[in-house]
Amino acid sequence: MTVHGTDRRPPRRLALLGAGVMGETVLSGLVRAGWDPATIVATDRRPERVAELEAAYGITMSSNVDAVAGAETVLLVVKPQDMTSLLGEIAPALDATTLVVSMAAGVDTATLEAGLPAGQPVVRVMPNTPAQVDEGMAAVAAGSSATDDHLERVRDILTATGRVAVVPERYLDAVTAISGSGPAYLFFVVEAMIEAGVHLGLPRDTSTELVVQTMLGSAKLLRESGEHPAILRERVTSPGGTTAAALRELEDHKVRAAFLSAMEAARDRSRDLAAAAREQRTGA
């Protein structure tokens, strides 16, 4: 696995199909990173959304077919169930060298390639929502016709909103379970800790500030120290102390095992989505 986190020269022209939450996240990150809005064209089905994005970012909004015509890179940010029809719509308008990048969960590169002209380079991406604050973690995998240069181009796009890991596609179901769904697990824990603080008598705003800053500081300490999380945990855990008592309760309630089961369930669901996409493609 290769992880990157630096910016490079943007591609000549980028078409972004689907300017919902994640689409706008990428768009806004690129503009903040200094990309020329004139090099970006986006699409959305809602007229009011089109006007909003044009006013906010100074980009061109267009139809899907017009957007991809002549684009160096096409970024597909649509729901998995919409992917097959979108591929059929844009396939005739693509240049042979256009790189197609999908950010749809559970749609594998074989499904993407089957809906596009033979030899069309394809890269699949699994992003996550911290990209909204430029702290995203995206994993990318190459299709059969994608080259290292194509992967570098995708890295250039995604580093505008965080870090990028290049992985074999067979890892992406696990990536989905860890970093793709991971923010929800952490928000779940934060929510539980805030409620515990209120139960213990703290005002909700105080409990929220304590928990959020503790999460933020702990994550920064983990990254910057380079220490294994077990080592950092042990440094907080004095024998017979308050932390040891709390951790014993978590172990008694099998929280560690529950996290493993939860992530296995997310991985399995990712596999199910991929299978459904393949069935939709083949008509099985």
C-alpha cells in the first residue's frame, strides 16, 4: 500500500458528474487547493443546485454528455444504483484516453469497464467524509487498463481533500469497512461518551467539548508520535486506576469483539453491493 499526501499539477480538464455532498466536497477542495475553476465542469440534475454551484465556485455546469466530451478525467460521484445508466449515457462521448474515476461504493472496476468502450482506463476510489475538512482518507485501485500515470492523476485530485492510499482492488471491501464507514463508528463512540458525561452530571455543552477535543487530540498524538496505540493506551492506564477500571468494563462487554463483528458486517455488505452491481450489468 502506498500513501500520498502532497499536491501536484492538476489535470487539464476535469468533469465531475454528480455534485452532491461528496461531489461538492471534492470540488471545494480543488478550488481551495488552487485549481483554476475554468478547468472544472460539473453536473447535477437539479436546476437550483446548478445555479448554487456556479455562483459558489465559478465553475461551468453542463449536461453529462457535454461535460465528458474532451475531458481528460471524468469523476463519477453518483449512487451505485445509478451507475449503469450513467455509463451507458456517457460512453459514446468519451475520448479513448479519458480516465474514468468512480467514487461509487460497491461498484467494481469490472462492472465499470463493462459499461465503457474496450480499453477505457478506469480507477475506483473509496473516499470518506472527513474529506469535507481536508482530512479525508481515500483508497484507490486501478482497473485493467489504468497505468501508474493514471493513478498519479487520481492522487493529484484527491490530495486536495486529504490523504491517498493506492491498494489492490481486492482490499477495497475491507477499506470500505475501515475508513469508508469508519467515521460513523467514531461518531457513534463520541455520541455515547457525550451521553455518559451528561449522565455523570456534566452540562451537555461541556461534555461535548471535552469529548470532541479528547478525540481530536488523541488522533493527533497517535499520528505525530508514531507509537502503537497499545503503547499510548498503556501510558494512560495506571495499575488499579480509573482508566483500568473503565477498560475492564469495555473488555467485559466485549467491545473489541463487537467492533470486529461490525467491520466484518460492513465488509460483507460491500461485497453484496458489488454482487448486485454485477447482476445488474449482466441481467442475472
